[in-house]
Amino acid sequence: MKVISTNLANPTSIVWQGQEVTTGIYKKPSLKPILLGKEGVLSDEVSDKKVHGGTFKACYLFSELHYTYWEKQYPDLEWDYGMFGENLTISNLDESKIHVGDIYKLGQAIVEITQPREPCFKLAYKFGTIEIIEQFIHYGYSGTYVRILEEGLVKVGDTLKLVKKAKNSISTKDLFELIFAKNKNQELLQKVIDNEALPLKKRHKLKTFITP
């Protein structure tokens, strides 16, 4: 897996349901290396820090593999890497093969796989339709957030190399499907509620779905 594009955003104002909102989803390819910091990517806009950025969402990775699919669904949009708000576009990243808690070397940084991206209204605004949210969930390949264990620069051409495999964990894709499933798989829930690669709030929420 290699870095295809490094992407950064400036703050952009949009109007959603009559309210002016600032967002950092409009990321564009950067010609320079980017610095992965413990709380986020240096010089990248993170507007709503309640749901973006921070320790467990310091950097968002999305797979180049999925661009072809989405370009066919939305051929009239202007396409470039960073379209999904990702900081890093990665070749051959397969969410069914990366696991929550896996540790990778990424450029000069060391990162840990944390949680999938859950789509919100800002993605709907960018794509011009609320339907993208359900489509994104149904497609099942969400990209992944990472925690930064060691800060460092990342540039185009750098590789994502597995350093340590998580034990008794589940894939990012399985977690994404679990989050949105009406009937949640109890075995998978047991595997994630004590996984410290997930924030405590997320684990507590998932724990409420465990049946006695």
C-alpha cells in the first residue's frame, strides 16, 4: 500500500438547513509532505472538533480503489483525490483486511488503525444529495481513521507497512457494518468493546447493544 495523494483543506463555509457551517471536507491534493500530529494533521482544517480530529481521528485514510466506483455513480462531479475528505489517499487499502488496533509504519510516522468514517451531512452537501449517506453505508468501504503513535512526515510514494497485528480484533469493514446493523453480531461486539484502539465513548455505546 502506497500514498497516492496527501490532501489538506482550508476552512470553507456552507449553508445547511439555514445555518452557516464551517467545514474542512473540501480537501485538495498537496504538493508537499504533511505532518501527522497526535491531535491532527498540521495545517489541515478541522472545524467540528466534537466529531473530527483528536487522538482517535487524527488522520483519515481512504482507498484509491473506491474512486472508480464512486466516479461512475456521480459522473458530473469534479473529481480529484481528497474528494471524501481524506488526508491520505492510499493505493490498495482494503478495509476488510485491516483491523482495529493494527499498527503500521506510514512514512516517518507510526499509526494505529482506530475506526471507520461514518458519513455526515457535510458529505451530503459536497455530493449534492442526502442519498450519498445511505449509499456510502450500503457500499461498506468507509476508509479508516488512525491514531498517531509517533508523529512524522508523510509524502506521496511512502508506504503503509504493517508493524504489529492486533489480536482478537475485527476488520474496519466489519466494524463499519456493525455500527449500522439493526441486529448487531454479538461475537463481533465482544471483540471491540474492550479494544483500546477505539475511544471509550464508542466502546460504551457499542456495549449497550450486548444482550445478557
